[in-house]
Amino acid sequence: MIEKERIEAIKQTVDLVGLISSKGIVLTTTGKDYKGLCPFHQDDKPSLSVNSKENLWQCFGCNTGGDAIRFVELYDKVDFKQAVQILTRQLPPPPARQTKTAKPEKMVKGLDPAGREETKAEPTGKDCEAVTVRDKKLLAKVVAFYQHSLTTDSRGLDYLKIRGITDNQAIKDFGAGFVAGTLREILPDDEEVIKTLQKIGILNKKGHESFYNCVVFPLYDEHGAIVNLYGRNIVEDNSVNHLYLPGPRQGLVNRQAAKRSPTIILTEAVIDALTLYGQGFKNVIPAYGVNGLTDDHFLLFNRLKEIYIAFDADEAGQKGAATVAAQLQTKGIITHIIELPDKDINVYFQRHTPEEFEKLLKAANPQSIEQSEKVNKRAQTLYRQEDHGFTVGYGDRQYQVKGIQRGDTQLKATIKVGKDIDDSKNPFELTTIDLYSSRSRQWFAKLCADLLASAEELIKEDLSKILALVEEWRPKNQEKTTPTSSPATQQAALSYLKNPEMFSEILADFDTLGVTGEEVNKLTGYLAATSRKLADPLSVLIQSRSAAGKSTLQDAILSLVPDEDYIKYTRVTDQALFYKDENSLVNKILAIEEAEGMGGAAYSIRNIQSAKKITVAATGKDPSTGKMRTEEYTVNGPVSVMITTTQTDVDQETASRFIFLTIDESAAMTGMIHQRQREAETLEGLVREKYQEVIVAKHHAAQRMLKTLAVVNPFSKYLTYPSQSLRSRRDHKKYLGLIRTVAFLHQHQREIKIVEVEGQPVEYIEVILKDIELANKLANEVLGQSLDELSKPSRTLLSLIFEMVSGMAGQEGPVDEVFFTRRRVREYTGWTDWQVKTHIKQLEDLEYISARIGAKGKEYSYVLNYHGQAEANGRCYLNLTPVEEIKRLAGNLEG
């Protein structure tokens, strides 16, 4: 049994904040509580909250919490009894009894072993008593008050700034405070409290603050409790410049550095360590003078492999560094002495950069690896030139700079900043600032520091670099330079464009590229790609099972389009398109490898297809007024979209905007593909592969020769299209688009006519009946599917099942009484289990078949509700007006 009193003592007296900090978890104050990253789950945003008053903790991410005992149970993975035993060792011993009359402390001025001046409160009498847990808690509250005073009294921060220390996060991590002499104003009228503070050394015998006018730093023991205080007087000519609490020197600053790294940098003083820490060298621990290593230091250093000693450059510092190195080497620790070219670390970094200090580390140890986080964070990791600006990255911080406006005294730019600005799920800040305005840069740096969890000084450095980049930036030449082709290629392209049998040549070229069969799909895809140049382009969605060749077809079509006319993505994030350059998609093809890759961008893709543009409004602060304002970003179309998918059911909002191209998945087609793959290994295949470059170059040149002009259809009033469904309203436009694109592709074979519209000449060509004839053939195949409620693969499977069941009906009864399983379907069709499961579900949902569960609970058997009402191949013709009928109705219009 564990005594209840011992458990309560642990819960009430163990410093929970110190305990958690001792595990290497960085806690920051938020009001009266502390916050940090929870060690019990993957936590990237601080969700661990510690209430120091109640000595309780709670994680709002994984919903765990409790007292100090519960924390040790979870962190050290021990049971309750073991946790109590561990924490019992952290309880302070009872205060020793004094047999002699206590004497008040006195300030003693003397020299340390190195000959430097050192002043401290000399412990006598009761001052030598062990500090109790209650004393530690009171000391922690005093330190918290001093830390608050640092933010309200500018003298402390001004002193640090003079010493070149401006990194707010570093100052906060070191727990710096300032003693303004106002502690007595907030102390309770309690004589016992006053006596305790005098015993600790916070107050002197007259009741005044011992560390008055000092910037102070708490020193922690191995359990994270504050056990001492170091003070640096901000008045340099004062007789007392360095202060500690009375009693033996104990406690360390930044103890967790030794837990994070097997290598540390040892400095001569706390201010030096803070300077290094602010420059990104987090693995730093200070000594207390050249001969100021304590037992706490040596106990902690037992776990280290090597130590860099960065003492002052004077004679005392050099001798002290040699002495410390010898002491550490006897304990098996490798040491490297850094030779400073300046007086001390603090002065050094007022003249030099972290990169230059890395060179000093290299000089001390050629095998030294980069140790400054700031050097890594300052390194440029990204630069991307764009039409209206650029994107630059330093460390994990990224800045997208657009809308650059130059003036005599102003240099304005709109900057979007975040950890990954291409990923809309990550938080970002967007605003316009004047880079020539120091006030504007400071305001923006403060804003970004909170967003990026980075030091404000680091952001200011970034902005200085960005300022230089903006001054140098010049917009790209907006006139696009068209790649030139050889005279032979241009002649071949023109010959192709004037070929009356152009579409036969297109099919032959696709065949040379290695795409066998799929004639309708190849022609429709090529026309859709060409339609990008028109005001209302076509979009295609290539649908098939996995490995059937949909990506092959997409790649083949895109290969015949000039590189500058299409953009291909594997995945598009939700807001990605909204922040592209305004005209970057105009008359382009937007190709996405899989429909799943659209993700949340599906809405913006649909919108730019229909409305020919997308617009987003984003809010940000005006740096001059501090008020929120709205910035608008518009991306223009028209754009042709090309996507592949394995999905059977595509949502109707998306499907209605595309022409569906379904890959032939028959065994006969597979045989043809196998044959072509074997031919590729022959000499003929080698020659064909080399000839592909000629074909691609020809089509690129031909596509560049197609000029943008209007297409007029004099036969449009004779055309018909089924109107029984709402979707036909969009499908009818696709049908007209096919006719228009066929004619557009033949522009070099037609007379280009001109009509004046409000005094402006408008060029156009006219549709002929041959254009309609080809469009009718293609539309019946690719648009006719929209009349069928089944997808083409599901219709094919239904036909195969009907064929199978019809063969079984004679032996097992009528068609609608023959039960069959998926296994039987797989054996008959040769389809995979995934394919059968996927498409049989649509047949069941639309009631072409019915399912029943077998005796074993998991075996499904099915029966047909279908009696062959549609053609076996599943075609649904549109009953478009035949060309002969149009010719009859139009009379001699065609001539």
C-alpha cells in the first residue's frame, strides 16, 4: 500500500511544469497556463495544456490528462506504483535543523579563480537551509512575475537589444525576465512570504530586491524545477554586475540541449549562450565563468560525445578553455576549442553571421556538421520565376510575390506566405505591403512570425532578401515566341492540313505512335485537343478499367499538341487553380492523370469550363491601416480539360461537361495490343519508333499554323438532337462543338471569309456537309452513351451475362430462373474479381439483375431481370439528321 499522504504530497508539490519540461517538451506561457506539443500522439499544433496552479495537465488532441503521476505513467510507460516511486525521489528532503543563530546575508565582492570580478550573496545561517518545495513554487512565481516585467518595462529588452539579442523566441525559451523593483507592490501582506523571499535571496534584509535593475534568467535542476537565478545588471559601471542566489551554485540553463544532441557548445556566460541560441545554435549550455563548471554540468555532460568550448578571446578565457577541455577529456569527452576573432560571442555576432560561425566550428573540427538551425532556415530552398512575379523559399518558409508596382518612393507587392503555399489546406497570409516602408516590413514580419512559428528577425531577413529580388525582377516578355520548325517539317505540316483525307492520316499517325485500334476515341480526343483554340472548347474523360490503356491514349493525344499549349498535373489541390496567373490557362489543355486527382478542385474545374473564368476573394490586413480588406484573383479560360478515370459512376455535375471516351477492353483488342508490343521488338518497330519524332514535330507545327477564327454552320437549322433528358442540353452543345472543330481543322482547305461587325473585320470559315457527316459518326458513338443509363463496361458485362445465362437456360430453366454467382461470371467472361464486383453493382442498383444471399451468409447469387431488350453491344444511337436529308432540305446550298 502507498500512503495517501505520499500520493497527495506528490500531486501537490512536484513541479508539473518542470517535470514536463525535463522530458524535453518545450512549454510556452499562454495567460496563466502553459502549452506545448503533446508527446502521446502525433501533434503538430500545441494541444497540451498545463495548469501550474492546479498542478494538472490535459491534451485536447488525444483527450488524455491528469496529474504528475499520470504523466509519468504514460511517458515512462510504468504502472502507478512505479510512477509514485520515481516521483518520490523528486520530493525534497525535510529542512535541516539549525543549531546556530542565523546571520543575515551579505553581498561579497571578490574574484573568481580566473581573476574576474564576481559578486554574490554570501550564504550564512538559515540561508544554507535546503530549499523546500514550497520555496521552489514561490521562486517560480517570482520568476514568472519578472518575465512579465520584461514585457512591460522596456529597459530589459533595450539592454538585450544593445547586446544584439533580438530573437523573441530565444528570449522566451531562456525564460528571461527583468527586475524593475516592483515586486513588493504585488506581494501579499504576509510576513512569512517576506521571510521566505529573504531566505531564498530574492529580497535582502531591508526588504529590497537583490536583483534590482538586472535581466534575470532561471536555472533549472534535472527535474525542471527552478533552483537558482542569474542576474546581469544593465548598468555596466555598477559595482555588482553578476548576481546569483545565495547558497551553492546549482541549476543549469537550456539543460535539454544535452538531451537533444550528443554535441553541445559550452559558453562562458548566459548572455553568450542566449546569443548563440538566437542565431540558431540550439545545442548550447553556459558555464558560470571560465572556472564556473558545477557538479550539475559534469553530471549532465556524462551523456555527451563531444563539446565545443566557446570562451572569451582574452587571456583568462583561453586559459579557462584549456582547463575545462582537460577536465572534460578525463571523462572521455572529445573537446574542440573555438578561437574567436572578437572579444566574446556577443560581440562576434554583432559583426558576423551564423554561416561564419559555422566556419569557426569547422576550423576547430574539420568533421563538424552544420549545427545552426538558423543557417538551415536562412538557406534559399526555392525560386520559381512566374509571369507576374516569383515564388521564393527560405527553409520551410515560402513567399509568392505578385502584383509588383514600382514608384519613386514606393515598391508595392502582394505577398502570399505559408509553409507550402501550393497546398490550400495549409494556413497562409496574403497581403500587399510597401517593401520600401520599414514600418510595413516590421508589421508584416510580426504577422508572419506567428503564422510560421519562426523568429521575427528571421522573417525580417527574408523580407530584406525579397526586397532585393523584387528590385531586380522584370516581367517576362509577354509576347510568346513560337518555336521554329525546319522547312521540311513546315512543309509536311502544311501538306497534312491540306490533305482531304486528313483524318485517315491522323489515324495512321496514331498507329505509328503505338496506339492500336480505338479509331473513334483517337479522332474525338484529337478534335477535343484542337478545340482548345476555339471560344467553346470540348473536354474529354477517358474511362476504362485499370491497365486498359487510358493513360496511353491521353499521352498520345497530348504528344501531338505543342508543349506550350497544355499543362498536365497528377493532382490539383482545392484552391490551386485560383492562384495561377490570370491568363495562364487561356486556350490551353488542362490534363489530369486521374479524376481522383481533381479532389476539391473539381468545382473550380467545372466552373472554368462553363463560365470561362474563376474568381476567388481572399482577405488580408492592409499594412497601412491595419484593417481587413478583400483581394480578388481571377483566372481566365477558355480551357479544354482532359481527364482519365477508372470510376464506373462519375458524379453528374462533372460527367455532363465531358465527352466520355471508353477504352475497348475486349479480348480481340488485347490480342492486337500484344501483337503491336511484339512488333516493337523487331527492326520494323525500331524504325517506327524513330519516325515518331517526325510525326510529333509535324503535328506541333500544324497546330501552331491553325489561326484563331470563327466557324459558321449554315446547316445548323436542319440538325436534330434527342431532347428527352435535361443532360441533352449540354450534350447538344458538344455535338455542335464536334462539327465546329472538324471544320476548324480544315481551315487551310476552306475559303476564309470576312464580315464586318461594328466596323471591325471578323474572319470565319463555313461548315460543309462532310464535316457534319464525320461529326455524326463520332457523336453516335461517344455521345450516344449518354442515353444509356449504364456505363459502357457495365453494358458489356450485362451482354456477356445474358449470353451466358441464355446458354444455361435450356438445362436449368427459363432465363429469369437461372441463378449464377460472380465466380461463374468470372470464369465465363475472364474478367477479374474487382472488375466483376465493380460493374455488377451498377447492374444490381439499376435492377437489371437481382441478388440473394446464400446459406453461408457471404455467397451471393444473382438472377437476370433483363431479357435482351437492347442490342448486345449496348449502342444507343442519337437518330441525328443524316447528311442526305440535310442536303435534300437545304437544296442547292452546298453546291
